[in-house]
Amino acid sequence: MKRLDFLKSRVVVSWLCHADECTGHNMQVLDWGLCELQRKRGSDAAVTKMRELSDLNTHRLKFFLGNLFLHPSKFLIVGLWYPKRSNLLF
């Protein structure tokens, strides 16, 4: 069985939602593909990929959120969905 290295840093995404009272959100990204990229090529490669995917001019980025049993009010990004944006209006 192959041993996996512990990731010493974390990729975190910060954003504002459409709610009037929103002061901002910061969530750790635990997407398997992004974590595997970070493990194989380093944190800089993972951050560069996350910046590329979060460009809303090229991708329609969506988050799959999950929480922890012991902290039900704290959420993490456990998956990313990022289809390329097309020039079509729908």
C-alpha cells in the first residue's frame, strides 16, 4: 500500500455572497483532484489551478459543501464543479 504524505498547507477560498448582510466566507477546499495536485506538484500548483478555476469569465464554478460531525455549523468545500463557460446565454 502506498503511503500518502500529509499536506502541510491548505487551499482556502474567500468570497462574498449575494446576501445583504454577508461579511464574507472563507472555506478550506478538500476537493480530491486539487489535493492530489497539491500532493504531487506542490502548493503553488494547487493555488494556480484554483485561481484558474475560480475565474468566472471562463468557468461556472460551483462548490459541493460538507460539514463535520463535531462541528455541524462549520462547512468545507468537499468538491468542485467547474464546467467551461460558453458564449450561449442559457
